[in-house]
Amino acid sequence: MRIIESIKRVTPKPVKDIFRFMTKSKTEKYDAELSFWKSRLEIDKGKFQNAHYQKLMLGMAGEGTGDFVTGRVVADFGCGPRGSLAWAQNAALRIGIDVLADRYADEFSDNITSHAMVYLKCTEKVIPLPSNFIDILFTINAIDHVDNFPDMCVEILRVLKPGGLFIGSFNLEEPASPTEPQRLTEKILKEYLLEHLEIQSYRITEKGPKEDPYAPFFTGNLSYKPRQEGFLWVRARKNA
């Protein structure tokens, strides 16, 4: 307590003001994201619907069935509380990684305890898992939500096993916002993440209709102009 009080006494007021602003901004960001999921739960009438994740994640992976997850440790970075890996029943372990995992436990306990997943709270800098732990790591429109983009890319690479698969969906060229502070480009994704992996599949397209934004990936009608908003789907392998 004395140490904390000493720090308070010697910390200049402008630094304290910046700290308060940063803390407030992060709290507001998390509250806004939680509010989104609460509204989603109302739409889903009290039970999160997650059947669509199977088609989406298999499409991202370029797989016709879920057999490739059999016996593997599978994770979803930035998973939300809907049970995104509920479909992967043959996996040895399913982990949902999210900075709000503890708040999901408080707000949506009946839902998340029914998903047969481990929900793991990460921070904006660290995924609390051993290195080389995950066999298959998914992420869907999540990495643009992080505050510390380079740090989280390092963490994603660290926890993925050598030979493991990274399967990601990224929203490209969307303006930064309080809840999505990163404006992702092909360049920044390659520099911090993809250049450290062996790319197996790289697909990019403009967005589909509002009711089915990922439709171009499934119809094969991919069309994209550089620097416009769109989606990038990547399947890559971490070198052994």
C-alpha cells in the first residue's frame, strides 16, 4: 500500500490523466462488445445459435468434413460466447480464447457451460497457454479488435504447434473504431503474421450481401480491388 501511495505522489498529473483515459477507453470498449453479445442473445431468444460456425470454419479451412480436427487441440481466438467450436466434437480439446471470457461466464453461464468448450481469458498482450500447444487455431474477425496488434500476433504464433494450422478470416480496410482499433491491410497482416507461416490457401473478396457477407467464398465468385473493404481467408502452417 505504501509503495502504491508513493507512486501516486510522484506521478505527474498529465500521466495520471492519460492513464485514466486509457482505462476508461478500454472499459468502454469491453462494455460495448458485451452489449453486442447481449443483443445477440435476445435475437437468439435466450440461447446462442452456433450451427453456422461449422459451415463457416470448414469453408475457411477448405475442408469438406470436420475429420481434420480429430484428436487435435483446437482453439478459436476472439471466440465470443456463442460456442463457435461446438461442432468440432472429435477434437481432443476445444478452447475459446477471449479477453472477455470471465464476463461471458458471469453473463451467459448457462450458455457457455453447454458448449463443451474451455473458455480461456487472455489479456491484450498474452494468451495464457504454453508455447507450441495448439494444433489448429481459428480466428474470425477478431484480431482487429485487439489493442496490441504486434504482441498478439507474436502470441498466436507462440501457442501454435510446429506443423500446426492457422485458419483466419480478416476484415480488410475497415476504418478503425473504438471496438475495432486496428485497420487491417494485406501488408500489415503479412508483416506481423503471415510471413512467419507457410501459406496453403489465400483467398480475398469483396463482401457479399448483408444477409450472407461470406457468400462469395462459397460461390467462388471472388472479386476484389486493392484498398477496398473486403474479407481475407487464410489457411497456413507453422513451420516445424
